[in-house]
Amino acid sequence: MLRKDDIQMSHLLFPPQYGYSSTPLDKGVPSCTSEAVLQNRKNAWIQLAGHMGSFSPAGPHTIWKKRISKENYEMKAYQALMESPATRDIIPEFFCEVEHNGESTDFIEIEDLLYHFKDPNIMDIKMGKRTFLESEVRNPALRRDLFEKMVSVDCMAPTDEEKKQKAITKLRYMQFREEESSTSSLGFRIEAIRNSGESPTTSLKKVKTRNQVMNVISKFLERHPQSVHHILQRLKTIRVKFAESNFFKNHEIIGSSLLIIYDEMGHSGVWMIDFAKTIPVENGMILHHNLPWQLGNREDGFLCGLDNLIKIFSELIEGQKTIS
């Protein structure tokens, strides 16, 4: 039986049988570890998404995640969520901060959720209708480089005015980018998939329509279709605990993912991961996570995405009943 009902994929898949210690900064490994074993461990690493080189195996069932901002919002989020009995089982277990070479904290050590599974199938789903911080788009300056990026993706996207200026704002570009996937319409996008025995697939940002999303999820579940029932229940549990949590009421959730994992042994699970941009809002502000975003209101649409995921998984179950 699993200690939690459900694993981190945004990132490094490391088979549990190699329970040795190492880090991106060459933390010492056991002296008995041979060059061959070290090479095997290196070859076993699979990074699906996220910042390259940000993860590393630590203990037999933990990983190190590198801090990407000086504010260390992720560590603070894990600490707060671990302190609440209501939310501690919807995230990987947080253990400690880790210092390297006596410097300030460089890493956090968290549970390696993949440790619980055998050759798992993994899906990383980036949540929310807004995947950028408000601070990233407040500058109204027109930028030619972003216009050129837009045109390289879709030459029909710019308005007549934008074509005349040959420049757009950062906000315009970020919203355009979100409209290219299901982020804008469904409140989530499928970031990466790894099926058992196969290489990861990350070219999914064009999966946009509801039917396309359903087809991808349905294909992902083919190895053990019965897992859909437990995954749906887990999504519903996360929905209830998220809505009841005071932490989420006063934090915007940007760039966070849901990690879905199952194996052919019948084990399955879902967790919230990635809290580097989970930022507290001003005193007195309450977020609903399902209201339309306007600059300044900090709404992120996380629950819009979660509700749509629940509907999609429910429909997949109804489809299974119809076939049977």
C-alpha cells in the first residue's frame, strides 16, 4: 500500500533501485559506487519539463530541487502546506532545505514520488488560465522581438495595428501564447507525457481543443484504463482540499502542475507540484481561482482547469461504460 494516494514528474524520473546520493553540483557519492553504476544512473535520468538540471536524486526516496528565485517561495509553500493536515497529502512530502558548500540554501529536499511506482506512465499538466506573473507584464513597452516570435508561430495572429507597428507588448505576447494551447480555454495544458518503456513527449503545446485533450488523455491511460477511476477520485479530493485551504485563498498559483502517475500494477496517483511562483497576495485579498483575470486582481484560474479536468475524466469513465 502506498503511503500517499498518489507522484513529481515535471521532471526527473530516477529508478528507485539506484538508491545512491548525488546532486547537480557533484555532491559526494558513496566511495563504493563504481564508474559503471554512476554512468547507469546518469543514463536513467529523464527530464520531462521544467528547468534543465534543476533536479537530482538525494536519498533512496527523495530528490533535490534547485531554487530558481531568491525569494524561495517554493520552500515556503511546501512548509505551509505540510503544516496543514488537509493539504499535506496532496503534495510530495517536504523534508528540509539543503545548503551546498556552506552557502545560502540552494535546494529543497522533497519526496521522490516516482519511487512508489514500477516503470510508470506519467503526465505533467500545467494548471491555470494564467501562466505568468503580473509583474512580468506590467511594462507597456512595445517589443519588436515579441512581434517576430508571434509571427513565427502564426503569421495571421497580429492585428492590423500590430502589423503596422511591428511590435507588441509582453502581455499581448503571453496571452497569445496561452491561446495557442488549451490554457486559455480549459485552464490547463498537457505539458509532457512519458509512457512506460517510451521516451518522454513534450511537443504538446498545440494540443488545444477539448477533443484533442480528451484523445491525448485517453491514449495515455491505455496501459491500464481502470486507473481512471482512482485518478478521478484523487482529482476530486484535491479540488475539495484546495477550496478549503486558507493558504490557497491568499496565494496566487502560477506555473504549478498536477502530476498524474500510474503503472500496470494498478497503482495510481495525482499530486500538486511546482510552487516556485506561488506568491502571497496583499493583506485582506481573497482569491477564488475561478474568476476572470484582470491586471491587479491576481486571479489565476487554477480551479477552472481542475474543474475541466474532472469533467473530462468523468466523461472518459462514462465512455468506458458505454463501450462495455
